Amino acid sequence: MAMSAADIESMIKDAFPDAQVTIEDLRGDGDHYAATVVASAFKGKSRVQQHQMVYAALKGKMGGQLHALALQTSAPA
């Protein structure tokens, strides 16, 4: 069962309440998404650490209900 963009955004916002989150369904199949996440929690973290934080926020759904997620993360300017 695929995840909706709203579910993905909600899980990320639960973990990072101040985040600006943009989700795009890349294929229209509810299975391949791109996400841009800008959150103050990412300040001072490497890109790998930022991505790991987002994957942790998805609570194990990556690779199961969520097949593919292209991530762009950053701290606010």
C-alpha cells in the first residue's frame, strides 16, 4: 500500500514542526516522491545526517509503504 504525499508531509512535520516541506509525486503512482525539507534541526549537520533524520521521521516506512523518495534537505538561510 502506497503512502500519500500528505502522510509523508505529516510525518516529517511531526518530527520537525518548523520545517518547510514540499512533496512532489514524481510519477503519479503514489510510490515515487521527491521531497524538499528545510528545517532548523539540520543546522550544522551533514547532508547524510539530514537525510538520516528524515528517514527516521518516516518510522521505517521507507522501502515498504514508501518505495522511493528523492530528498533535498537544508537548514534555513
